[in-house]
Amino acid sequence: MKPFITIYKQALKILPVVYRNRYGEPMVRTLEDMMADQITAQAKWNVWLRTMFDLPITTAYQYAQTGGKTMHQAPNYAKQGTIVSTLLLVPFIVIVTLNSIHPLTKSWIGIGYLSVFILPFVALLLGLAVLVRLFIAHDLWSRLKSIKQLQNNWILFAVPILAFAMVSFAFGHDGVHCITDGHPSKIMRCVSNS
Amino acid sequence: MKRHFSQLPQVAFSILLALSLKPRHGYEIIKQVEEDSAGKIKLVSGALYTSIKKLHEQGLIEEVTETGDTRRYYKLTEEGGKALAAELSYYQATVELGRKRQILTTQGGLK
């Protein structure tokens, strides 16, 4: 039983630090109790598996909650900036998804550059501007010194990082035409050949 | 703020119901919830403590400080008791309505 508990303890490290500090120990203790109460090895294994499968859901939920709390407490310009930046990234996701469903190819050329390059680039600038203002106005740097604070404020970094990834994908690899014109199944090959 | 009926998610309601008899630790709550729901709700520690955190933040449950056990025990707060009673009376009214409309039998089964 001990190796299973050790694995679970290690896996709990993916949880946000604040949540883990508070509930990590009782979570482990509860799993220990649950497994100890099972008679057969198969039943113990089932309990452990169910608990492990639940962990990613709990983790995602807790990160979403910490993100929500950050946004709730953030100044208005940070809220608005993050929301607008997120919206600017939506066309990129839509165009790639639509191309994956059906090769819309040529008809997307006109708005392709706007969707997959210009809008994410604006989102990146806006996200960075929000961060810079937060760093200056609220001494964010000192708050982020510990990993705990970095995890709590992940949402403020998520949009600029995502936007940077999109811009890098489109611009760094000259892949705009691959996304807008190319057949979706060939996007990655097209990008790597660009 | 006035608490409206049926604001509690099913798992949260089940946890409050499990804590209505006495303070319990994590696994005791899981077992009681499973028993109360006739095996329909099977919680694991992640889902349990997600709900516990929420209930704690809402002031519906609190930790018991002196238990003589290394496990963490939880009990209903006064507000939690009120929320549970409001939820139960809502369900009671709903069941009675179901019977009146002849959707449910008097034994609680579907017609």
C-alpha cells in the first residue's frame, strides 16, 4: 500500500500550493483510510485508481478558482486587458479549428493574417502592457518572488504566454499560409518545411 | 443575502447531511455520503476536499480543533445547519408536489 500512497503524495504536487498546504495532508490520510478499509487487493487498486483519475479534475478546478480569485482582486485595467487579450486570441483558435474540420483554404487568406498573426500580436502587447503596469503600480515583482504567488497569479501570465506561442508559431516559422491556406492535416509538415 | 432554495450542489448537500449527526473526518464523510445516497454518490478525496473547501469558505462547515486524533474533523456551523434545513424543506415540498401531481407513488417510486 505504501508505494501507492507515495505516488499519490508526489502527484499532489501538481495542485496549487495554497490548496495543497491546506488539504494535501488530509487528502493523503483519507486515501490511506479508504485503502485500509478495502479487503481485497483489487478493491484497494480500484480506490487508488479512482482517486488518481480524480486528481487532474481537482487540479484544473483549483487552478481555475485561483485564476478567478486573481481576476476578482485585480484592478480594472488588468481585468479588461486580460479579457480583451483573450478575445483577440479567439479567432486564431476558431480559424485553426475550422480548418481542421474542413479545409476552407483560399477563402481565409484575407482575414488569415489578421486572425493568426496581427490579433495575437496585439493580444501579446496588451498582455505585456498589463503586466508591466502591474509590476510598476503594485510591486508585483516582490509578490511573485515565491512560487506560491506565481501560481496564484498564473492567469495574468497565461494570456501573454499563449499569445507569444501563437505569434511564434505563425511568425517565427513563417507558418501563416500553412494555417490559412494549407490542408489541416499538413499544417505541421508545412510549418516545418517553411 | 437571503439564501434561496436548492443552492447547494448535490455533493455539498450530501456532505452537510453526513455532518448533521456528528463531526466527522474525511473517510467517515465519504462512507456516510455513500450510505445516505444508497451507493449513488461515491466520493474520492479530491472531490471531497474541493467541496469541503467551498463549504468552509461559505461558512457552512468548520474544522474541529480538539479531537484527540491526527485526522482533520469537520462539523456543521449554525449557518450550515440552517442551509441544510432549508434545502431539506425544499426537497420535502418538491416530493409532496410530485405526489400531488401523481408523478411519485407514496413509497417514493416513479408511477
